[in-house]
Amino acid sequence: MHYFLGFLIALAVGLTGVGGGSFTVPALVLLAGLTAGEAVGTAFLFAGVLRLIAAPFYLAGKHIHSRYLWLLLQGAVPGLLVGTWALQLLNRDAGNPIVILLLGIILAASSSVTFIRRIQNPAFAAKNHRWLPWLALPIGVESGFSSAGAGALGTVLLLNYSEMTPAQVVGTDLLFGLVLAVIGSAFHWGFGSISIPILSQLLLGGVPGVVLGCLFAPKVPAGKLKAAVAVIAIFAGLQLVWSGGHILAQRHSTNVAKIMTHAGVGNAR
């Protein structure tokens, strides 16, 4: 299962740049049974390796916008450090259901902008480039806290509010996510919150998947690529909403059971 999961996520990353964290963290928590901290650390390193393999394909095709990449990193890297610090401060509770729920709602809602032309503004980044670091700051915070968001939210931002082609958006955001993944992975490696056995299985399926995705990406028409990115991001958002709601429901059930148990013990006395 882990090999197949790694292949599917890597295929999405190679084609669209989206899916490294948004899909991996919920899958590792719900399917692999990892703790929240381990899921975040493992997803960070997995996404970093995938993007490292994919980056040369997009660099060779000159699908990287260096100016926008630099502007995004100016805001996202400090945000990543804040998010990582918050993760440790909260005892590695990266699976905080409220945070996951909010990320899912934001991701699904923002991705829907792709299909609403009236609120798109392709000239925004060119005219208001000084705002990009500030818009990237919360993306970095969320990435540091849950490993999700760098690919999906960054892609949605650039796709709808810059003049770049879909291929340039994917390439630029892929390199953006790579830098964040390298920094985040270094921290999580130091924290010891990476599951090497699960990571190895994911990579065995992921390496051929990301290469295949990169090879097919140039053959996908720009319009279809843009729609595919948006659909995947919306799906990832809804998945996170479901995951957050599921965890909240479980915790509520546990709390109710504890209250009932204590009440029963009290009545027995």
C-alpha cells in the first residue's frame, strides 16, 4: 500500500507540483498509523526528495521564474521557522484537528478561484510584487506546522494572481517547495521525527512516479494542466477537512466516554 501511495503522490507532484504534504500527512496518520509529528517529518523529507528529482526537469525547460521565487522565499522561510517552532512548542501536535480543518477549508476555497474568472487577477503579482512575501508568510507557517500548503497554496496563489504560464507556475512553486522541504527536513531530522521504514517504502514507489509525472507534464495542454492543479488542490483541501473533522469526532467521543466512565465510578461509590 505504501509503495502505491508513494507512486500516486509522486505522480501528482511531477505533473502539477501539488500533493507533497497535503496528501501525505493525512495518509500517513490515517493509513500508516504514524503519530502526527512523525507524519509531518516523514512527509517533509519525502516531498523534498521528490522535488529534488523533479527540479532538473523544470530547470531544463526554463519553467522557473527566479524573481517570484525569491519574493515567495522572503516571506515563507521566516514563516517556516515560526511554524516549526510552534510545532515543537505544542508537543508536535501537527495533527491538531482545528489547524487541519482550517487548512482544508482555505485550500479548497482558494483553489476554487481557478474556476471563477471574475475574481482572478493575473496582473496582481506584477503590479503588487511587494505583497508576495507577506502572502507567502502564512504559507510558510502552515508548511512548518503541518508540512502541507507549500505546493498547493503557492500554486493557487501564482496560478490566479500572476502572469506566469501554468508550466512556469508549477516549476517555480516546485522549487519553492523544495527549499522549504530541505529546511524543514533538517529540523525534523534533528527532532528525530522521521519514520525511515515508511519513508523508504514511499520513495520506492515515489521515485518512478515523479519521473513519469515530469516526463508527461510538458505534453499536458496548459488549460488542462491548470484545471488539474485546481482539482487536485480542491480534493486535497476536502481530504484535510474530512481528516480534521474525523479527528475532532474521535476526540469528542473519547472525552464523552471518559466523562461517562467517571460518572459511573462516582455513582458506584
